[in-house]
Amino acid sequence: MSEVKNLIGTAKICRSPSLRLLMAVATAFALLCAPINQAWAKSKAAKYASIAYDVNTGSTLFETFGSARRYPASLTKIMTLYITFELIEQGRMSYNTLIPISAQAASQPPSKLGFKVGEHIKAIDAIKALVTKSANDVAVALAERIAGSEERFARLMTKKARELGMKNTIFKNASGLPDSEQVTTARDMIKLGVRIQDDFPRHYKLFKTRSFRYRGKRYKNHNTLLGSVDGVDGIKTGYIRASGFNLLSSVKRDGKHVVAVVFGGKTARRRNTHMRSIIARALKQASRRKTRRPALIAKPRPVMRPRLPEQKPIIDQQIRVGRADSPRPSRNGGIKIAKVRRIDIAEAPPRPQLAGRRPAQSGFDYDPSRRPHGLQDKLAALLARSGIADNFKDEEQGSSDDLDRAIAARQRAQPASRSQQRGVGDFQIQVGAYGSRREAEAQLSAVARRAEQLLNGYAQYTEVVAKGSRRVYRARFAGFDKRAARATCSELRRRSIDCIVGRQ
């Protein structure tokens, strides 16, 4: 009976106008907040992504939003280091290469080492600064040293990403600082993390660096899983507000090898805790049997360009990479890359020469009143300004005299038009300048093999000249007429062999 009375009382209260109004307000408030709650949940999920990858087998163990676009933050510096390692392996840089600090580099926001404009840092210290401190000023300085500007270096980074199969990654700077167009995916970062280990095992060991001392200061590695999780050997952390806390890790334990990535951690501690759980789960599923075949990469070949002054950009080739207008993947799943613009060989009219006397300069055509534009002009200007006499007297000079005699003998033996003959013209093509005769001859042999039909019938020789207190050995092919020299050099450049045309 009491229960019936309670129900009747409740019904009377529910029929009251004030309560009905209150319930209506509560319902409206819930409906109004629903989109906000959904948007908050969506924004939180938009930062998160994770993948665990078995390096031994090449299989993905598990993933969440693995192909969704995310902001890489300082994981970008892994690609900066990949390109640096590649140049070191090619002999175009070394650990002792000096990296100058420009005003642009010095003005970068933290994290950074705090250089002044005009200071320098060795490449090995720059690498360690990126691995540990994640220094933005050093990243920009390294990019400018390699490509001349950070913008050009970013295009080079995107081009390299395509070569590595990172189809959904666009780089806009070398540091990972905020840029709405700089995006990647967890899957692409796994590819980069595996390839940098496969391609550069000697340099990858630097990612184990726990701390780094420079100019009396000690910088600890932001990756605190090093030394705290058994088997972790790198590789990089990252954070910007738009990405949350990111981490790419590599762990080797009990014959197993796992690479994992986490995007969008709320704090560094929560990200690290989540990475520990991912590693533990992945190692249970990973295999000790190695069945994956690492991607084949070409062995470093001889440098196909004359060496430039120490402070010139290491890469002079213009690189144009197309990009998507938005961070969303295109329907065809990739981003088109524009072809590299070829640089025509610029050649000035020959300087007048005195009869019976060899020129005192390098012999490569250069007009000092003309402003250098392309790479060929710059190299010609460099050779002309060097002031190196071609008649340097030494036992090594015999090769040039022998060449002159051989060409003269061939001209006497073959009276046909010079434009119809190979090997009897007075133009040469230089394909490198080296510190030893052996390096120059190796370059000549390498170029001759790669362009056998193109260079068949032309003489190859090395010429030694004095440059200060040291000798420089120039690798040259001789006997071209002007048209053939320019056409041949254009074709060599199309095959990624840098060259410059000059008169004999």
C-alpha cells in the first residue's frame, strides 16, 4: 500500500510544470553538448596512432590508425639524419665537416644549442645534438650546409621519402617545427626507422647516445627508454602541440627485433608507458626467425662532380617535388613528383691565346665579367679563379704531353673532317678533381663503364696541377669538338654524372 502511495506522489510531482521545464532544459543541454563531446573525442583520436613491426619477418604485428595522417614533429630529424648518413657514406661529407650557423639557423625556437651567427659545429657533434637534444638550430644549419637552404633540403627529404616507399609523407622543414603541410603516417615512420638501420648500421649506433657533452654542457637524450627498457637501442622522440608526444623505438631482445611507433601521447610519461606496453606485447608475438630480405641499396659510387669549396652546399641539384594541397591522401594513394630540371651547360666564348704558348689558367672557358648562373658556370668560375697553371712542371705532366702527341698523330693519320671524327677535337670533359691519381683514374674507369658507347673513341687521362701546397688530379676525357662535348656532357648529367666542358 505504501508503494502505491509513493508511485502516486511521484506521478503528481512529474506533472508539475516546473519539473517538466527543468527536464526540458536538461534534455536540450545534453543535445547541445553531444557534438562538442564528439568533436573532443575526435580531436583526441586525430593525434593518436601506433604500429608494432617485426623486423625479422617484415610483418606488422598490430596497428591503430597506421595509415592516418599525423604530424611528425621531431621525428622529422630522422630523415635529416638519413640524408646526412647517406652523404657521409658517399664521401661527400665526413664527421669532421664544419657546419656553419646562419642567422636563420640561430633564430630557431627551442629546443636548440644556442649558437651565434657565424659559429661552426662539426658534423659528428651536429648528429649527436639532433639525437639527444633534438636541436632545431643544428637541424637548420645542417640542411643549409647540404642543400643551400632549408626549403631545398625539405624537397630533397620528400623525394627521399618517396624512394623509401613513404608515400604519404611530406616534409616542409628539417626540424619538425609546426607546419600544417608537414605530415606523415605511423606506417611511413616505421619504414624510415627500419631503413635507417638497414642502410647505415655503422651510423645508426649513434642513436644509442645517452648523453652528449658540448662546450662544457651535458645534454641528456630525450628518449628515456634508453637504459630503462631492456634491448632498446633508439631511436627518436618528438613533440609539438598539434601532434602530441611521439616516439619511434627499436628494441632487440632474445633474437627478436621490433620497431614500434606511437603518435599523440598526452604527456611524455604516458607515451613512454604506452610504448612499454606495446613493446611487451609485440615481443610476445615477434619471431626469432629472420625471413625478411632488407631492401637493396646501391653501394656508394665515386663522386661524380669536381669537389667544391668547403662552404658551398653539398648538393647543388635543383629538386622539385610536388605536394598535395591538403594533408589528406589523394585517391591514387600517392603524391606526384616533378622531374628534376636539367641544367644546361653554360659556356663562354674562348679567351684569345698567344700562338705557341699554353694558357696560364685552367683552360676551361670562363668570362669573369659574366655572372655565374648554373652549376657549370660556378664550377668554371671556381677553376678560373684558382690560378693553377697548366704547365706545372713535374714528372706527372708527361701524360698530358703524350695525349697531345697522340691527338696530333691521329689527326695526321685521318685527314677527314674533324667534325666527323671521334677523339680529334680540342675540347675536353672533366668529370672530377681528386687528391690522388688513383682516385682520378678510378673515376675515369667508373664513368667509362657507365657510358661506354657515349665515350668510346675518346682519350681519358689525368692531369696533375698545383693548388697551394698540394696537388689536384683532374679526371678528363679529351678529343671532342665543341658540339660533341656539350652533347656528351648533357647526356652524362642526365645519367647523374656531373661534368664540365673546356678547351684543351
